[in-house]
Amino acid sequence: MPNDQPTRRFRFTLKQLFVLVALVGVGFGAWHWLTRKVVVVRAPSAEDRVFGDESLKSRRNVAVVSGRFMKGTSLFATLYLVQSGVVTEECGHFLGRKNAEEFGHFLGRKKEEVGGPIWESATLRLGLGEYPLTGGQWTKLLITGDIPGESMASHWHATRHNIKTVAKQTIPGTITPGRPHIVYVEGERQIVVDDKMTLDEFAKANPGNYLVVTVEVR
């Protein structure tokens, strides 16, 4: 027998369509906000202690980095020596997943932890400390704080310098993926820097000798 029942059709009014699009947009925006890779840099307070081994002749706080770290996030904190416009990478710390061929040995997240949504929040305190050397000193980048598990690796390149610090500055702000951001500078002259300046731009704008700390999120 023929089916005399009328065919049901789903129809949306223009208002319902607008509401649906708005809900999708809000959901996408909330997901993007929750899963975005972003950290915040601020100047250290007296409570933000950094640590180093006993052979350091001095140590000092330079910046505090905090934020939500995704399971696919990598954070790079690097110390550079800038001498008369010439940039030399000194040492660095790497938090999160990295390319093993590019950075060598890495105590990283477990394979099952890579990818996925929010990992956890972390607060990292950056500092500088000196080892005495004949005719100068070697400055080391220190990092302490809420570092989850065995998820950090470091590399060192010792370069002697004898910079006498007369100016220093922490550059606060929000860091998202794209490039290394300068977060701290100290040196023998007054400092010309802002939160938009790249390392190469800093080296051109500052002809003296400086120690520069950068942070990059990937």
C-alpha cells in the first residue's frame, strides 16, 4: 500500500539558524581559548627564588613565566651573549616535546602524552648565575619551578665574558607561538628594547655588551 504519511522535513527559521551559528562560534572560541599555547611573563618578586649549585658565585632572579602547557607545547628559554652586535647562544632549557634530530637527547613526555587537550599549568622562574673563570666569568641560565616530571632538557655553551652590569630590564607580556621573545636584558650600557623587538633588532639597536634571555613557545 502506498505510504500516505507526509514526509517530515527539518526546517530552521532564520532566528534558529543564527542561534545555531552563534553557539558553534562560541563553542569554537571557548575550545580555542582553552587549548591555545600562551604564557605570561612578569618581573620576579622577592618570593620567586631560583637555585643553582654551590659553585655559582652569584645568582639572581630575572623573570617568571607561567601558563597552561598543552601536551603538544614546547617552551624554549635561552640565554644569549650580545657583544657589539654579534649574537652568541650561551645555554638553554627546553620544556615539552621537541625534535630529537635538532636538539639531541631529551627527557620528554611519554608517547601516550603527546597531543591532546590541556596538559597542566606551570610556573617557571628564570634566573642567572655566574661561574668564575680566569679573566672573566661564565653566566648560566637557571630555571626552577613547577616543572612536571622528566620533561626538561638543557644544553650549555660556555663563553667567557666580563660584562659589568649598569642596566637591567625585565620585559613583561604575553607570549604566543611565532618567534623567540626577549624577556630580560642586562648590560654595560643603557638598554633599548621593547616587547616587539627581535634578537637581531636588539643587537643592531644596542652596540654595547649584553646578556639577553629569550622565551619561545611552540
